[in-house]
Amino acid sequence: MKTTCQLRIHLRRWWAPALAAALISILAGGCGGAGSSPSTSTSTSSSSGSSSSSGSSSSGSSVNNLLPMQVNAGPANNSLNEPVVSVTICAPGSTNCQTISDVLVDTGSVGVRLLASLVAVSLPEATDTSGNLLGNCVQFADNSFAWGPVVTADVELAGEKASSTPIQLIGAGGFPAAPSPACNTGGINDDTAANLGANGVLGIGVFQQDCGPACTSASTTLQPVYFSCPTSGCSETSVDPTSQLQNPVGLFPQDNNGELISLPSVAVGGAPSLSGSLIFGIGTHSNNGLGGVKVYTTDDVGNFSATFNGQSYSGSFLDTGSNGLFFLTSALTGIAACAAPNVGFYCPGNPTSVLVTTVGLNGTSSQVSIKVANADSLFASSNNVFNNVGGPNPGPPPAFDFGLPFFLGRNVFVAIQGQNTPAGAGPFWAY
Amino acid sequence: MKVPAAVLFSLLLSVPSWAVLGQPEQSVTSDQKRLRGELRSTTGQGYTVHEIDAPDGMIVKEYAAPGGMVFGVSWRGPTMPDLQNLLGSYFPEFRQSAANAGPHHRVLAVRTARLVVESSGHMRSFRGRAYVASLLPANITEEVIQ
């Protein structure tokens, strides 16, 4: 990508410079200070008392379920196709709140993770069954990792509120360093906006917890996600699903069965940025009806299949947190790969289209067309949003990662596992 | 790609040997404690595959040349593997290249003069492979590393 010349900073811990702290707006009383903060105000609207309906009801509520979403280069200006929103966190049950901008909307993960250096509001730390502090580690496919304590916050998104939600503070000072090699295997530490590409991650994929069943019993073979952290140091532990990092959408009192990602289309040459909407609930308001879309259920790890040239590729998925369309190989597609420095992207001589059939676990299928242009050319432009940036995804086995470009000009519903919608229970995608 | 198996060993080991890239297949690293599972070794045409199926769903395959040198590894599972262990002495090279690639998270391709690493996936579903082109046996391409 266009950041190949970027120098990363590798610090085990990062204390916020005053400048960074000034970029966040501290709201409500108690935090004081930042008098004329530049952006936003919290709307802690308590949805007019008696909106007792569940998320699957289509009766609707008066709650504002629409959160504005931008697609841009991220807060460090070093990424592309980065969908971001503002997330408000509050000390549980209080009006002591803070809004953090430029948090990545990620349907490929679950859980709210925020750079600790940006969080000024004091949040209670979660503990395990032994009373020790709880640490969380997520490792990404690029071998980067995010490490930090689990804390509890009220998470507010538009007019929706997930009370007492376990979230992660990435790179919190005063907390033990990431265990190595159990969490830190020598990869990049995502404890800065430059390394993470965002100020945090709003993980709202098709599951309710980040780890799920794999973390409810101590594993001897997998890289652990949860750690018990007495003063003597952190060690792997198991955690009940309800104490794991949560998909905040599933904790809303209403509009809790999933969300709609709604982004406009973009011209062939791309755009500097783009505005769209993250709309909570499926079939609960006039703005999130399923209409005539098809429902594609996923397997128990959040994948479905894609068929290309008569060959089926399981392990495929939709993901707003992927900044391109990553699929198959040059050998399978006939699309030339880029030379250095844009290794990992496609560089066809001329823009090309690929017809692929997406197939849900339920057998629902439809053909979609995805576009791929020359990444060298795209990255040379000043734009940050492209519907035609792609690259190989060789696996093994090869698969389709339908990243952010797939969502441009297409309404995509994401339904959470076990939650009911007018089109049945999640987990599914619908478009 | 399926390779016709000339010899098939199926062994149940509590602590399998765990070889790393560019090391002899007999090498054992500290990671041997982590992956406990069924080890199945298949000698095909021109190379041997050591496949470890761990009970939690992690599958690691190591590809060894006739002389015993591991030229490639692949992985698939609900979490990332410990790449520092899998890549061995090639890890610093990978780390440096990955650092220069910018925030990717879901897909990463690293190509240096010696090393290729391809890694992809999302929470609960990861996959990838790594190989050293100069260690590939004669008449064997990277396509065998699946």
C-alpha cells in the first residue's frame, strides 16, 4: 500500500503526548478542561421510557440508530479505505463520558478496543474469578497484536447504549507488558494510531464475543486471548462468554440484532473521503428494513463460500476491516500481482472485473462483480477511497476476503449469532 | 494439491517434534509444548509433509526436502500461530518487512530476496504459509505448500 516508506515506532508502551490528548474531546462534567471541544456532544437519550420491544420487533423506537461513518485514510493518514466512526464511552452508570473519533468499523472482529493513550475517563478494570486483573490479546493476520486490560464501560453509539460492556484498552500504562511469546510473538504492537491505522476498533462482526467457546476452557495449543494478571505477571486463563469482550450492538436494549453498513458508491478514480451510515438493528426501524435483499448465513467461524470459475472457495468472508478485495492468486485469476513496493496487491495492465458467486451456508447464492485496477496507479493518486483495490489471498487454501470496496454502493446487513431478525436468526450477511 | 503418498506414517505423539523454517526436520523448539496433537508424516514425490492436527483446530504442516531441511510451513486455525517459532531465523526478516507494509491486519504478503510469507484471515479463522525459495527441492514449486 501507499505506506511502504512509513517508519513505525516500536515502543512497548506509549504515553500520550499532550497533542494527542487534545485531539479527543472530553465531554460532560467531571472530566473538565477541554472547554470548547471541537466536536460532538453525547446524546444519552433514554429512549422514552417504555420502548420494551426486542430488537427483532419492527415497531421501532424513538432511539436514534444512525451513526455517521466516514471512509478515509485513518487518523494517522497512513491507510486507505478505512471506515471510521466516533465512539462514546462512559464510566458505567455515569455521565462521565468521552468521545473518541476515528475508530475503525470492523465486521471481521468483535469487541471494542481503544488506544489507552486517548482514554481519559476512568473505567473500572475487570477481574477474573480469582480477583486478578484481566488482560486481552488479539493477534492479527499481519502478526501485529493489540494488548491491554479489560475494563468496563457504557458504550454509546448514536442514541444506542450498551451498558457495562467489557472493552479493551490497548497499551495501557501501568499494566504489565504483553506476555511473550503468548501474546507478543515479536510482531508489531498496535498501541499507536499509526500502527493500528485507527484510534480503536469497533468490532461488530457476526458473533457476540471476541473469542467465544475457544476461550471458555484453558487451551494448550492455541495462542491465548485472555490472561490473568496478578502482580507477579500475566498467564493464560479461561473466561466465560459473558465476561469476554462483547459486541456492543448485541447489548443494546433495542436494535440489538445486528447492523446495516450503508456506504455510497465511489467513482472509478476514487475519492479523498466518503460519508455513509452505520445503522443499528435489522428490520427495527424504517431505515433498516431488509427489503428484497438475500440472506447468506455463515459457518461457526464467520465464513461462507465463493465460487469462481466453477471452483468453490470456502473460508471466504465480508469484512469492513479489510481495505481491499483480497482473493485467490494471480495463477487462478490471471491478474498480475504488483512488484515491490506494493507486494500483496494486484496490478493489472488494465482495470478488470471478476464475476464471483457468493454462497451462504443456507445455499443462497448470487453473482457479484468486483473490480480490480492497478494498485500502483491507485496509490499514486491523492485519493484514499477506492472501489477497485485488490490483491491475492492465497491462503492456503485460497479464499475471497470481500473488504471495504465490496461495501461501496451496496447496503450490507450483519446479523449477530443467535439474534432474531425478520429473515431468521444470525449469523448471516444480507445484501 | 494432493500428492500421491509413497509412504504414510500415522503416529499419535504427546509431544511431537516441531521443526522450523530452514532447520532440519528433527529440530525441536520451545514451541513443542504448545502444539499437542496428532502428527502424520507423508512422504510424497520429492519431499515429506509433517502435519500436526491440534485438538483445538490448529493445523500446521511442515514441508521437508529429502535431506531433511524444512523449506516451507503452512498453518490454519482459530488463532495465529507463533510465527516467531515457525519462521525461526527468518523471523527478523519477516518482522522488518511486515513493519514496513503499513496497517493491514487481515492480509499480509511479505517477499524478500529469500523469504515469502503469506498470511490472512480474521478472528476465529486464520491461514497462511511461508517458504524459502532457495530451499525448495529440485522440481518442486511452492504450489505444494498448502
